[in-house]
Amino acid sequence: MNVTFEYDLPAGKRGTIVTNLQALYDTKPRYLGAPSYEYQVGPATVSRNGTIRWEGKQPSRKDVRDLLGLLGEDDFYPDNLFDLRHWLEGKSDKETGTETEQLVADGLTVTIPRATLTDAALERFKALVSAKGPLIQAALDLEGLPIEVTEDEVRMPWIQHPCTPAEAHALTELIGAMLTMARDAKRVTVKAKEESNPRYAMRCFLLRLGFIGPEHKGLRKTLMGDLAGSAAWRTPPKDEPSGKASLVGRRIRLEDTSDPYTTLTPGSEGTINHVDDLGTLHVAWDNGSTLGLVPGEDSYTLL
């Protein structure tokens, strides 16, 4: 795979990307001028619209993860963020030996090498499991979510009953995405909440993990299909305009968000520029961030 960080930025907005590449590679950028108008920073090239690519030798897994972390500090996540995380997890499987035990009649256990998680990341993963555990258990009819840690490995024997291939696949993908979040997140909400609409809560969680698009339809169906509630709204909107078009152009103020990656603070303001088919509010924040808000999951005020 040729690694790229895909962006579509207007002119003059790629300075943050160049600065973070400079920090990653500890080298000065070189402006290439016409006709490409690109920047060369070490082995990486930044196009006019901000897309990062590597010619020849591809970046290491560590460089990709470190660059995502640096860009995340500035809320400059690439458009193909989920694809990059999925690639990182897939590459980790090959390079570090992450494995899923063969599906057997009495259950499924996911095992990863202990060395792939720092102590802090392991604690964040445990906190994430604790917070989202009731949802996961309800979705797959699980009795518990034990995490067994030894010097060499971390084992998750979560499915202890006969399961379908779809359930095995969904659980494996879910754990992989949660591990990625635990490695990258700055904070994880520890307290589990009693959900009045579990299906909507699971949809929001899967959105945060990046399971968006038709390619993940089967996984979403497996993890949401047996949950009660509606996936459209946590509760039916009352005071807010019901049509998507009526929200576009509205000013909005952030009150709180569960997104562990953002550096936005409560009180930040911006303008809604798009509402997608999942109901996510895509906002152009005044500070340049592009964090999307999920109604019912994030707290905000329409101005």
C-alpha cells in the first residue's frame, strides 16, 4: 500500500501539515515552486491541497502513528483517517503477530502481544471497555468482558458461547478499533452510562471508531441489530429544526464532546456547513478545526 494522508484544503491552509512533518522528520521544508507548488519535507511531499504522499520508500508504522498524533493535536485529521487506522491495525497483525484464535464451537478469544500496548494505553483500553461494556455485552449477548494480562500477551475471551462468523468478525474489528483509540486517545470516559436508547448509543460509538460507510454495513447490523431503540436520534428533536437544510449555515457553540482526539474546548463556536446521512453535524469551527458533532452524543447550542 502506498500511504497517503488525504486532504482537500483551500489555499494557504497547509502550513500546519508542513510544520508537523518538520517536527516528525526534524528537517526544514523545501518549497518546490511552479508548476507543482508542493513542499518537500524529508521523504514526504505535501501537495497544493494538503495531501501528503511518500515516493519510493513508504513511512514506517511508527511514523504514521506519530504523524497522526501530531496532526491530531491541531485537529488536522486526514479525510482517510479510518483507512489509515485500519491499515495500521492490519499491518500490526502482520508485523507484531496480533492474532485471532480460530473460531470454535464454544467461543472466540482475541489475543495481542503485551508489547503492543504501553501501560497507559492498556489502562485507557480497560477504561473504554468499562465505559462501553454494557453496550457491547447487550449487542452480542456476552456475560462479561474479561481482559487477561500476562507478561507476554493480552487476551480477551469475550465470546464464550457458539457464535456466527459475522459475530466473530464484528468483535474482532471492534476490539481492533478500540485498541487503536486507546493507543491514540488523550482521555477516555471511564464511567458507564445507563442508555435509554442503546441502539443510538452504539451507532455513535461506532461512528467515533470510524465504522462509517457501506463497507461496514454488515458490522453495524451485527452490533446494532439486537439493541433496543432508534438509530436516528437519542430522543426526537424538539426545539431544533427538523430539516437538514435548515441547519446548514447556523452558528453553533460547543458545550461538551466525547471525542477523545479533539483539542476544542467548551465555548468554541463555528458554522454548520453540512449534515450527513447519519445526522452528524459537520462544522467549520472558528479556530480552523473540522470536528463533527453527533446529536445526542455531543452537547452543543444552536445560536
